[in-house]
Amino acid sequence: MAQFKTFEDGVEVKGETVLAFINGTPMERTARQMLAENGIEDPQPEEWYLQQSYLDAFAEVADSVGENTVNRIGKKIPEDADWPPGIDSVVGGLESVNEAYQMNHRGGEIGSYDAEAIDETTVQITCNNPYPCVFDRGLLKATAEQFVDRGVARVDEVGDSCRNEGGTDCVYEVTW
């Protein structure tokens, strides 16, 4: 699947997630301007916005500001988006990414994050969604680091294909 292109027309993303875009970008006014230019003006937490407009703003950030900012936006998602309650471990946090993703998107096929614990300090996650790879790496790292005692997690791409290179998904190992 291509990055920055919804799987279906009409899919929406919740405002809390859109606010992570603003909070993860170093210049709030620029982030708001990019969102507005792509059809999302003055995003509100409980409102819903077209995912394609959101992805178009991501593409603009990646092209004009750079991938580090896209990664920072991914790292803000666990703080800003709706998340399932009661998570108390790295494995639980990483396994809840898909549920959180489903809570913050609606209106059609959105893709998924499928997690599998490999051992006590490794989870493998298959990301099949329209978001950029660098965003997913930030999201997974920040999710794991919420629960790691020493606060450091590592995210390595281990799959045979990559969405950045035209693949349908990316596979990452998160270790801590």
C-alpha cells in the first residue's frame, strides 16, 4: 500500500490524533497552516476529519520540514490520542496500539497494527496502514518507552518489504 493514501475514501480520524500533528511539530502556527491548507481548520478533540486531508498534511511536512518531524508526530500519538485504559506493561502497550488505532479512525478500511510478543523483551509488529514508516517508528518507540524502566526502546525494521519501497506493510521489532 502506498504511504499517504487512504485505503478507502471517507475514512476519518479523530481530532485528538490531529492535535498530535500540531503538538509534534516544532512550529504550531506552521502545523496549523499545513492542516488548514489541506482542509482541516481549527481541529477540535472530539471532532472527526478526513484521513486523506490528514495524510496530505503529513506528506507536506515530510517534503518541506523533514522526516524527523514526522517521527516526532508519531511520538506524540500515545500522549494525545484516545488509548485503551489499564495498560501497565511494554507488551500490553504495544499490543494495544491496534485497538487505539481503531478507536481513533472510522468509516471504512483503515489497516492495522498486529503485535506478537517474541519473548520478554521483544515484540514484533506488522504495520499495514497508510501512514509513513517513520511515523510508525516514532509511535512504537514512544508507546514502548512509556513502560520501560530505563526509558529506552529500540525499533528495528525486520520485514522483507517496506511501504516506503512500495510494499504492503512494514514489520518492526521493538526491544527494550
